[in-house]
Amino acid sequence: MRTVRKDGLERLRQGADRELGRNWTTLLAKVREKAETGDQGSIKLLVTLAERKKPRAVPVKKARGISLAQRLDAQPEWQGEPEREE
């Protein structure tokens, strides 16, 4: 079986992601230092990163057992007289 070779841009993105993961504290400290001296690019980067923070999605638990529709379908059919309208 042949593996598909990734293009250079994808390999570069993955490498950058690994480096950020390894050195995020050092990189953040450097960006923060530059932001404190008034570097607009660093300030924008910090604000952008802070704004993109999204709350973790709460996983929806699936109910076990039969559904309400299945329970209603399993009920025996009414055998008595039909209801009268008054």
C-alpha cells in the first residue's frame, strides 16, 4: 500500500504546529514583551488569540433504551368505543 505524500505547505503547517506546542510559553512571553513595549502587531495577535477562544462543547449524551415514539408504537391499540364529541 502506498502512502500519499503530503505537499510542502501541509508539512510546513504541521511542523509549525509542533513547534508552537513545544515552545508556546517562550513564544507567548516574547509576544507579551513586545506588546508591553507598544508593538501593534503583537498586541493585535494577543487580542485575536483571546477573541478566538471558544468554550468547550458539552457532549450530548444519547439516551439509552427505546425512544418515546417506539414506546408509543409498542402500546396496544385502543379496543373500546371511540370517544364522543359533545
